[in-house]
Amino acid sequence: MREERGRAAAAGWRGVVPVGAVAVLMLTTGCMWQQQTLARTDVVGTWTGGDAGTLRFEDDGTVVATGLAEYDDDGDKVSECSGTGEWSVYPDDGAAELLSVDVCEGNPWRFGGSKEHPQMRRSVGDPDRGHFQTLGRE
């Protein structure tokens, strides 16, 4: 009887360990989004996402977009946008949750990642499909 309980407990742990390892891996590689707030001063600088494009934020409120990807309703990249505009954060300069740019149409950006490695992302395509464009701070 004890031997059977021991085998059952061991079998149970074999299922828990892989699930825990996957969760840790997802957290460390950024697969799980952790919402953050950033001060306006933390936004200033260059944010890039490889083929998703680049946004450079100046402290005077201007933003320069370079090759910022634009997407269709399916979340597929269809073109790129470049230009200069203005940016702002909400709800306030000290604890921003959202960032808006008036160049290159699209949804507002949300801050996430970690304080050491902040990211911003926005929903692209059909919101029910869960596609995101993500940029990280250089």
C-alpha cells in the first residue's frame, strides 16, 4: 500500500515540475506581460522592435517613427510608416500607463516588461485575436 502511495506521489510531482519550469521560463523570457507604469522621463529615448519599427521620443514632446509596422485586421504586417509627430502619456507624467503618438495610426501603447527592461506594446488587427506590436527600450 505504501509503495502505491509513493508511486502516486512521485507521478504527481512529475506533472508539477514541468509546469513550474514552463511558468518560470515564460516569466524570464517575457512571454507573460506584466503591466507597468513609467514616468514621462523614462519614456524619452529610442524604442525598437526589430521589424516592428522604431520610435524615438524626445523630451520636448516630439516623436520620430522609423519603419513602424502597420497591420491588417488579421494582424499581418502590410506596410510601414515613418514620420514626425507628438507624443503624450496618460494619466499623468509621473505614473503613465498609456502612451499615445499622433504619427502612424494605431492603438495607444501600454507599458510592461520590468523596470530594468521596459517594453511597450499595442494591440494590432482584430482585438479578439490577441496580436501585439512590441517595442523595447534600447
